[in-house]
Amino acid sequence: MIEKITFDSGVSGPHLLVLGAIHGNEVAGPNAIFKIIDAIQTYQIHLKSGRLTFVPICNMQACQKDIRQIDENLNRVIRIHENPSSYEQHLANELVPLIEQCDVLLDLHSTHSKGDVPFAFCDYPTSENKALIEAINVQYVLLGWPEIYAGKTQISDYSTERCAHDYQKTGITLECGYHKEEDATDVAYAAIVNTLIHLGMIDGTIAKMPPKTSIRLTDYIVKNKSGHLCQSYKHLDEVIQGQKIAEYDDGEVLYAPYDGYILLPNANAEIGAEWYYLGVKG
């Protein structure tokens, strides 16, 4: 059973659901959520309207082992499974009703490489989703996630954002920076506070945010066999057409097909999982 904590103001307002550690080794979200819970319980933050539900650690077994997942990527199976066959599918069956019941979803993640820049996913650019991202202190917004998975069968795309969209909820994913950096926890904490202010659930003023830079995802590359990335890439590193990006142990080389960015590179990706993504500005 996942553990959730709910605060109800008793006053009509939106229901915000905040998720942490969909991937077990992504600790920025849980760290920030526990800080917010403490601030509410010690009356440093006063919930004046609406209802607030936290799931600090969605993938508890993976978190306890400091690994990404137990059987499979939880953020690819967020749907109801009639006959769940993995630990993550059982978790998905618990999370989907929570997403269905909320009005707004904030899903907190972190990234693989030290020095990674925080950013938000806006998979479904509705006016509500774009307004929520505008309230959060990130410069970069990634667009086009559903499109790069559409029509492909190797990896399914049942993410928390897709689930929220399917239930006609506002929902975004925030990547807060590198897992282990304290700054990532600060980004997550500030995002929760700003979301609460944006929704009118607590008092406060949102500082002027930096202009957003949009990066459109164009493709993802699955690691099909043993190999390595050719350098210590960070998220949003620029690449040029023909640049050597990765090499398999059998000598096969993967090159950048065009000028753009390497996104979410994972040097420790398992075989069969996404190794890195590509994108372009705009």
C-alpha cells in the first residue's frame, strides 16, 4: 500500500495531488514533500482553501534500495491493470484513482547527472497546464513527449501526465535537477509553494519568473545492448549533426542525426530502457 497524507482546509477549493519518488532513487521530491508537511503541521504554512494530498514516496521498495524501479518503469504503466503482473503495476492501480480524484497534479522528479538544469514537462499544453508552469521557477519547458511515443510499440507511454490528461485534470511533471543535490530539493519545495499560491490555496506572492525556453522532443533512443555514452553528457547539452553520442560494445556507433540537444541522458540505463532523448529549440 502506498502511504498518502491529506490536509483539508474545510473551505471549498481545488484538490492538489503532489507525487514524489515515482522512481525510487529520485529523492528531491520526497525531501521537499516532507519539509512542506512539517511546515503545515507546525503552522508555518496555512492552507486556507481546498484539499492537499501528498504521496511522498510512490515507489517505496525501489526507494529503500535507492534504485529507479523494481520490475519496470512506473511512469510508463500509470493505468488500471486488471491482472497486474509487476510490483509497479500494483502501484499504478493505487495511484490512478488518486489522480482521478484530484483537480491538479504536480509530479516531482529528478535527473541522472550532476549539474543538470531543472525543467518542466508540458506534455499537454492546455491553458491550465501552461499557467501552472509559468508559476514555477524553471527556464526550460519540454514539449512533445506524447508525440515521440505515438505509434511505437517497444515502450508504452502511460505516464502520470497522460493519466491526468485522460481524466481531464491539470497536470505537469517537474524535473528538479540532479537527484542528490540539495538545490533539487529547494526547487521542488519552491514549486509546491508556488503551486499552492497559484491555486489560491495559501497566501503569498509569486516572484516574477524568468522567460521560458521551449525545447521540443524529437526522438528517444532505447539502449538495445551493452554499450556506453561517449562522454559525460548533461541534460540540455548541445549536439551537432554527425556527433558521436553512444557506442555499443560490438562497435556499432550512434550519431546525432541533426543539430539540437541531448536530453535526459542516462549513462546507467538498463538494456531495453530509454538511453537518451533528442530535441530542438522551439
